[in-house]
Amino acid sequence: MSDNAANTLPKLHNASWPGVVGKGPDSEPPIDLDTMLDLTAAAEVDGVKFDGTDLFLFDPHVSIDSTDDDLKQLAEKVQSRNLVIGSVVAPVWPPTGGGSAMGSDEERGQFLEQVRKGCGIAKKLRELGVRPYGVVRIDSAAGPGDWVADPDGNQAKIAATFKQAADIAADHGERLAAEGEICWGGMHSWRRMVQLLEMVDRPDVVGFQADMSHTLLYLMGYNAPEDRLLPEDFDWNDEATFDSAYTTLTDALRPWTIDFHVAQNDGTVHGTGSHDKTGRHCLPNDPNGKLDITKRAGYWLRDGKGELTKKFEHICWDGCMFSNEVMMNPQTWNDILAAMISVRNAHGWS
């Protein structure tokens, strides 16, 4: 056992949804949940293993309409691999039974129903003893192209929907984390994301889910050039300019952040299958990666004075839209786990 085990918190999780998101009829076939759990459980670096998994509440992994028996079987399946469940993703999008948070009354009702079901599953998994921490993840389920037709009106609608979702979550003893991504209307820039959270004004229940890959694109102003923090034709070797921009970004969003994804990004946008273009998740050691993962994770895990915030009981790796060939390679998960351990060594605690 090496010094890697010195810090025991935050716990280290792998996401299961890369087996589903961006997969399907117009892409590669999904990778089933058992396989994703097996790959996660098998990863090991110097005696350190993943502590848990974060889940997508949608078929073919976990049905949003799971029965109590289904959830008991899920809990046993995870626990048998010495893992726990952390955060779960509610399927709020139209193709998964939800609806736009800025849509018609019917669409917003469908959005809220998926939040209700997601919070119900999250609560049940807590009661089953397999989910000691974590949040329920949401987004606006609307594209920035539609949002821009009426920015003020649509932002107000999303905020109103999120307030109703907050009431649902609070009734279940859950919190909601809104995932900032350039592909979600009203959340497609760092400034609009902060504005939305302030409009909802439920910091006890609704916070931000920061993904290092997605938030990098906030700096570059994709889908919101007016809010870019890095100049056009930015030289990625210009550490001082990058540092200033990243500090602005994290200072604005860190106070709202309640869920955190470690990730790498090569500075490009990417989409597979039906998934809209968003931050390209790269392997941690990708030669084109733009992030010093360990260093930049500290901007989220520490406050402006460099003190640990200790706001998350777990952190998660998101390998969204990795190819099946990459995901089926066990070395992929060892490399990812090593990156996670490095983050915990530098910014964790016991």
C-alpha cells in the first residue's frame, strides 16, 4: 500500500452512463450496467480501488420506473462488487420521457415527473443502505438554439421549473445539481449558469454540477461568444492568461457547486449518436488534453484562499462518449483511477 491511500475523502467514483450516453442505433451499441460495474470494480492502482459508481436512471441501465424489487436487486448488484452508489441522473430530456424545462405546461410537467421519479429512486437507494451520499442531476433539457429566441422569457421559465423541482427534491430529502454544459439552453455559458442559479435561489436544494471537461468550454465561449473568458486564437501555452480565466470561472461557480466530475478535455466540442455537441471527454493522459487535472481540480475543491471546502463526499470521473473499444480496455480505468487518486492526494482529507 502506497501513500496514495493517505487521504480517504472524497470517495472516488466512476460513472456508469458512458455505457449508454451517445450510444444506440445511430452509434455504437450500449455497454450493459453489469459490464460497467465489473470494469469499475476491477480497476486498481497501488492497492487503491474505486469506492463507488454514479448512475443514469434510464434503460438499459436502471429503469426510471424501477420497482422496489428492481432497486433491491440493483443494490445487491452494486454491493456485491464492494461499491456504493453516489449521484444519479434523472432522465429529464424529451427522448427519455421528460420535456423541456422552458417548454409548454405539458413538457414542463413531464420534466418534473422525471425529477419526481428520480428523487424517489434516489431516496429508496438511500434507505436500502447502498447510497450514503450524492445528488440528483438535472439540466434544462432544452437547446441553446431554442433558448436564444427569447433569452429573458426562457430563462424565467427554466428558473420557475427548477423551483418546482426543488420542492419535489426537498420533499424527498434530496438535492439537485444542474449540470453546466454548452448544449443546455440557459446553462450554456458560465454567466447564464450563475444567473439561473441566482434566479432559482434555492442554494439549500439546487446547486451546480461542475464537470472539468464541460466547464473548460465555458472559457472559450462556445454558444455564448459574449461570455468567453479566453481570447480567440488563444495560445494554450499562455499559462497566466489561462489561470486568470479559470480563476474567474471557478470563483463564480464554486460557491454553487455540490457535485464534481474530474475529466480531461482537448478544447474541442464533440457529439456521438443523438447526443448534442458538448465538451469532449478525453483520457487523462491524452497528449492534446488542455487541463493539468490535479492542479485545476484544486480550483473547484479549494476556496479562493486555497483552503479545502470539503463540500463533496465523493468525486466522479465522467468518460462520456468514449468509444466502446476504449471503455472495454481495463487499462483505461486504471489510468483514470490514477488521475483520481492524484486529485485526492493533492486536495483530499481523512
